[in-house]
Amino acid sequence: MRKKTNLSFERSQRGSHFPTQVIERKQQQPDQQGQTNPQRQRTWTSWLPGWQFWTLLFGVGTIGTAITAAALLLTLPTVPNCPRIFWPTASASMRLYCGQLAADKQTVDDILEAIDLVSELPEDHGLRPRINQQIELWTQDLLDLAETSFHEGQFLEAIDIARRIPTQELSPSAQATIEPVIEQRIEEWKAIWTEAEALYAEIEDHLENRRWNLAFAAATRLRSVENQHWRVTKHEEITQRVQQARNDVNQLARAKNLASQRTLDSLLEAINLAEQIGLDSFAYDSAQEALQEFGRAMLDLADAELEAQNLTEAIGIARRVPASTQLKEEADDFVILARGEFLAWQPSVRSLENAITQAQRIPLESPLYDRAQTRIRQWQMAIDQVAVLERARNTARTGSIADLTTAISQAELISDTTPLYDEAQQEIERWRNQLQTNQDRPILQRAEALARQGSYQQAIAQAQRISPSRALYTEAQDQVNRWQQTISEQRDRPILNQAERQANAGNLDDAIATARRIPSDSALSGEAQTAIARWNSAQRDRDLLDQAYRLANGGSAESLESAIRTANSITRYGGQRADADRLIRNLGWELLELAESQSWRSLQGAIAIAERIPSYTEAHAEAQQLIRDWDAQLNPPPPPETDLERKFDEGIPIDWDGSAIDNPFN
């Protein structure tokens, strides 16, 4: 701009001399005709511009000067582009300027770049004091960034930032001051971090051992750690984990409690609770173990149903084993093997071959592989033994003792490791019962014939020849018991009849003694004991009635009341009850008469006697009425209040004649 202005000035200067030069050249040219032209004879002053020209020139110059000044003021120096500067030729001020721009970004790399830009200047440079001051500020910024990273939980990054601080670029005095501060800060960070990690490990140990209160107490101590990350973030995190761990452990306990019921619904509900425990929970491993236990319990239920030959229930349970138990594949293999066992329940050559084919589908890595192979061997043996059982059945069809014995011997050859074993044992049991029945039926028939003749003892002896292990033993014992009852009844009936006659004659003690002669194993023992109980009750009632009469003879209110209550304790449906009711009725009226006679002397005494009459006596209602009357005499109601007394109580003024007068103050 400066050069452009000078050029304009030079041009203006050249333009101002141009008219004078022209005049001089024209003055030097003679007239071509040799004559003097009057117009050309004017003076040089006549060619000078007029005042209008100078006014215009002054205005244009003023405007140009203003425009030039404004352009100079508005045209600022261009901002340097720091990333494109060629630094070997850059000035110190440019380095300081670009370094400040980089440091203002407040990142570690940018601040280090800023320090690197200005540190290359020599020590004797004029800007060196300012640069050293700036490096000290940037070094403090780096240490602050390291402190921020430390409080944000970036422990290693904080140490790395502190180690990267270029203290060698500082002045010797500043370097001697800052380096111990950095080392001290790093050691403090290490101590704080080590303390926090140890405390956190202590909390996790408490959690793993379910010491919830200690875990909460240790978590509270995190609040005193001099680090924002541990004091706030990690404290909130571990507190939530402690609470979640306690909730998860309680939930797992509920799941195990449900699973202990060992029902399908309770196991499925327990699995659902255990599945909700997340991977980050301290109870996760325990939950996974519990899930396997619950899944194993479901397979045990399915196996029990299969043992009971409930195929549908067994397969239904196995198919509901969830994948979370890690037993889903085993459950699928169980379904395959269960179908094979179902085919073997009704053993035939074809069904057993199909069962073997089904079991061969179980893979080698399956937990059920060994069981499947065992079943295959059993079913292969069973194929051979099907023919053995069929031959035994054909032999037993005649029902003769010899053929039944032979059939049993043949069926006993079937191994207990084959599915045919249970069926063979059932056939053996049936044939054995049939054989024993054929052998023992004649013995029992002879015993029954003797019993019909009245020879019960001989019949019993004959029937007892059948031993407890025989098929007809229960039937024989039933007959023996019936014959023994007949014998005991024939023996003891006369005794019981005699006791009845004695009781009817009023000799209750003799009747009881006679009935007790019947033994407890007699068929009439129950009947005898019932009669004895009845006679004991009658004897007790008679004694009570006698006692009531004796008490009534006392004649006092107390003795009469005791007599009434004693008579009332006699059995309701006993033979003495009618006499007892009659005595109660008479004594109640007698007690009332005693109260009435006492009323002439003392109303209070009369009331006391009347109150002794029980509610179940005939005289009770009349006694209650008399009590009310006597009480009214003892406690008469107050006389009615007169009108004069009422007015006096209410504060109404009374005239001498007893009438009320108006209140003079109203």
C-alpha cells in the first residue's frame, strides 16, 4: 500500500508540470509566415488554470487522501497459518504465537508441541524470559491435566502425563522447583490408588463371603479416599453392587427354597428366579451352579416318571428343561432314550429291536451314553429271553402241579438285567400262587368240614398247617379267627348272661365282678366291657343320689344348694335321672321357701339365699322376681323433685308465694 501511494504521488507530480513544458515548446516555434500572431503574443500567465481548476483539484486530492487513509486503516496484517509455517525460518514471535494457540487447546500433546516450538530458541534470545515464563505456565497446565486424569480414574495415564513433562526445558531454578513436586505428586497418587484398590478388594472379599454389613461399612470408607473417581464413581458402583449382591443372594435363597419342594412348578419358578441374576453379580457363579442343580432335579423328576412308566409326563418334563441349566442337550437325549424304553415295556422281538435303534442315537459325548449302551445290551439279551418266557407260559397253561413247577423253573432263568425280568417275576408269582393254592386247598377244605361238624379245635389245628408264606394263608387265618370267636362265644356267653341277671337284680358290684371274668381275647370281650361301663355309671349315679339326699337333710341354704348340684351331676340318661330331677325340683322350692322366711328378718340375707337357686331349677324364675322386689325395697327410688326445688336449683327468683318473678336485669 505504501508503494502504491508513492506511485500515485509521482504521477500527480508529473501531471502538474505537463502544461508548462508545452508552453515552452510552443514559444520556441516561430511563425511559419514570419508574422507575429496577435493571439500568440499573449503572456505565459494567460495559460495558467483558473481558480475553478484549483478548487476542483483540491477537492479531488482531499477525497483521495481520505480514501487512501481509510484503506490503510482497514487493511490488517494477515493471520499466520501455523500448520503451514516452515519453522526453521520462522521468527521467535511467530513460534510464541503459534505455541500459545496450541497450548490454548488444553490437551497434553498440544501443550507439549507448544513447549517444543519455543524451546528451540537460544538462551540469549530477547524473548527468552517471556518464553521461560510461558513454559512454566504450560508445565503447570500439564500437571493439572495429569491431576484431572487421576481424578477421572486414569491412574496410569496421569503418571504418564506427569512423566512426559519436559522439565529440562525449564530454567534451572524452575526445574529444581517443579521436579520434586512432580515426583511427590506421583507418589501421592500411587499411595492413594493402592489404598483405594486394597479397600475395594476388601469389599469384594466381604461380598464373596456374604458379609453384607462389613461390605457396606468398607464401602463407606471409600468416601474418604482423596480421589474423585474412587470417592464418587467407584463408591456408587460398589454400593450398588453390594445392594444388588444382597438382593441376588436373597433371590437365590428363595429359588433354592422353592426348588426344595421338588415339584415341576416350583423348579421352573426357581429357575426363573436364578436366571434373573446377571453376569456382573457376585452371586452369578452360585446362580449358575443352582441352575444346574435345578435342571438336574427336573431330569430326576422325569426319570421317576419314566420308572413309573408314565412316558408322556416324563417327556413333558424333560422338554421343559431350559437351556440356562446347561442340561438341554442331555434332556433331549433323555427324550430319545425314554422313547426306546417305552418300546421295551411290552417286550417283543420287534419292539426290542426298535428300542435298540432308538438308543443307538445317543451320541458318545452325551452323559446318557453309558446308560444307553447298558440298555442296548439288556434289550439284546431280552430278545433271546422272550422265547424262554413264551415257552414257560405255554407250559403253565395246563395248570397242573408238575407243569407249574416246570414253568417257574424256566422263567427263573430270565436275567434281572433285562426288561423282561419284571414281567417274568410277575408270571412266576402268579404261577407260584396257583401252585400253592392247588397244594393247600385240600387242607383248608378238610378244616372247614371239621368246623361244620362242631370240631372247631380240630379245624383250627388243620388250618394252621398252612404256613404264612403260602397263597392261602390269609384265607386260612380268617377261618381260624372266625372259629376261635365261635369257641369263645360258646364259652363266655353263660358268664355274661349271669352278669346281666345280677345287674337286673340290683347287684351291680357282683355283675361287674362276673363280667370281668371274660378274657380280653374273647369274642364277647367288647360286649362285656360295654356292660361293665354301663353298670359302673349306674353305680356312680346311685351313690350321687344317696349323697344328695344326705346333703338335703342338713336343711341349710348351703347344704340344699350342694344337694341340688350333686343331683344334677347324675348321668342324663341313666336309670337314676328321674329321681334326681324330682329331688332337684323339690329342693329348689325348699330353698326358695327358706329365702322367703329369711326376708322377714333380713332382706339382704333373703337375697343371698335366693341367689343360690340354680338356673336349671323350677323355682329359679320366681326366685329372680323376689330378688328384684327385695332389692327395690332396700334401694327405693328418690322422691320426685318439687317445682319449688326445681326453680331453686335452676336459679329462678322465687316470690314469697312461691311463684317465679321476672329478672330485673333482663
